[in-house]
Amino acid sequence: MNSLINISEGTSLAIHGLGLLAECAPERLSTKAAAQRLSASEAHLAKVFGKLQKKGWVNSTRGPAGGFTLSISPDEVTFLDVYELFQEKIEMQSCPLGRSSCPFDNCMFDGRIHQLNLEVYKTLKNTTITDLRSKN
């Protein structure tokens, strides 16, 4: 898929998985049921939930009636939090090439790319799992 904004499958599964957990709270959600709802690999989703559990955002219960539940409020986790957990920490720079100085007197991008990056950053930072849940 060609896109200007790339979110890994793991990040997407984490965001959607957290949304499902918020939706079914306080009931437990099994990895199998979540994988079916998300049309995802159960093994991949189990790894994602494991990482979310290690972070402290979800709890798990083993056994036939087991599954995952949120251990935090869905309005405490932003899309940026999830993105940075699964991909990388975002460090905003004014130059899209990461340079500290420009070879031109005036930036050829005229700050437009930096503005776009800021908008995406602000959107990710200001969107919580609760916001995702309210869209369903």
C-alpha cells in the first residue's frame, strides 16, 4: 500500500485491539475473538496484546474463560502513545530531511512539510482510544 503516512500492521492491530477491549469492557476478549473481528492473525495479535500487557495497558486471564481487558481508561491512551510503543519515538524537526542548516537562503519546502508533520502529530496526540470507540 502506498501512503504518505505509514502505520505498521502491529500499530494498527494495537489501536483496533484497544478499541475492541474498550467496546466490550468490562468483559474479557479472547485473542481468537479479537482476531476474527479484525480479520487478523491470531499469533500476531497475541504478540501485540503481549506488548500492550507489558506496557501495563491490558490485563490477561488464562484459561477457557480467559482473555484480555483494559487495565487503564481508554481516554488515557492516545494514538501517538501506541504509535511510539510499536514504531518509534517521534521527534519533530523543522527540516523534513533532518538537517540543521539549509543550503538555500529560503527553504524550498517553505515549512509546508513541517506543518503537515505537526498536524499529523497533533492529531495522533489528541486522539484517544475513547475517540475510536465513539466512532463505531
